[in-house]
Amino acid sequence: MPDSDLAPPVEPKPAASPAASPAASPAPSPVASPAPSPVASPVASPVPPAPGALEFVRAFVNTRDVEAGTDRLADPASWAGWAGEHGIRGATDAEALARAIDLRESLRQALLANHDRLPLPASTATALTDAARRSRAAVTFTPEGVVLAGRAGDQGMDAVIGRVLGATAAALADGTWARLKVCANDRCRWAFYDHSRSRTGRWCSMQLCGNRVKQARWRTGQAT
């Protein structure tokens, strides 16, 4: 099967493991109670990350959990929690959140297109260009190539967009962008990095979404 050579599968949701933290402490403890923080943090997660700064793009796309129906960019309070987990300071407003959501969903479509090894969709290219203009991201030429990054000292949503733009530009240049995908299960669409040698990974987790799809196909075959 195409997914047989995948590296350890990417967990589809950081929310899948929170239950383990409370269970690990038999008695209530002020130290054990704030378990959600290490679960949500990409540093503490056991999920194999995308390489380098591209992991931040994956985390940004995954601020929306399609299956659970949650969105960490839905309001300033939700945003503040996510931003804090990624070391980003500064407030944001409804207008900036709306623009970030539009960019995120455009990126999700680009990651879906990566399954078919298609070029960056024109709509995503336009969204990235518009975001770069608004953020006034800086272009720097180095011996290694061109670097796109946000301005030093950026905070709030400007800092997020600057990191997304810089990581996306670098990944498009070095070829790792094609491995960043979203789950082929349309009820999931969780972003994951395809670690398979053949670059044919389709599911965020073969054990979860992969098996769900296979079982659905089997039931359909039985019914006919």
C-alpha cells in the first residue's frame, strides 16, 4: 500500500491525548491540573514534526480542527492561548483574525493540492502576496539564497504572518513544501508532514483516518 513506508504516523489532533494527563495523577494536584499546555505545544507533542520552521505553518493550519469543529483563531481569547503556546506576544483584533483565517484556509487548499503534486494554487499565491504586502515582510539576499521574514520586533498577528510567510517561502525553495499536506479524509483535513519515502502519504494517521476510509470502502463493497 502507498502508506506502508510512512514514518511514525502523525496524530490527527492534539486533543487526542489530553485524557492521559489527568489519568496519570491519582489525586488532584495544582501541578498536574494544567495538562492542556504540553498537549497543545508542538514542542511537547510526540507527533513527528515538519522540518524546521515549516512546523509553524503546520501548527497555523491546524488552528482549525475540522472534525472537532473548533477554531483557535475564532476570537481574541482563543488566539491568545494559541499564540502564547508559540511564544508570540501582543494582542490582535477581529479584522486581523479574519484575514488570518482567510490565509489559513487558502493554505489548507494548497496542502490538499500537494497530494497531486500540483503547483501552488494561484489563489494561495495571491493570498500570500497580499499578506506579505500588509505585513511589510523583509526580503534579504544571503549567500544561501533569498530569505523572506517578518520585521524584527513584530508582535501579535504580524509576528505570526511573518513566520508563516518566511517558512512557506523557504519550503517552496527547498522542495519540502510538497510534503506538507492535509489529510485526504474530508472530515478531517488535519495538516501533516509526509515522511514517507515515496511521498504518497494520504492520511494524518494510517491507524485512524486511513483505517476509517478502508473500513468504509469495505462496507460499501459488502453492501454491493
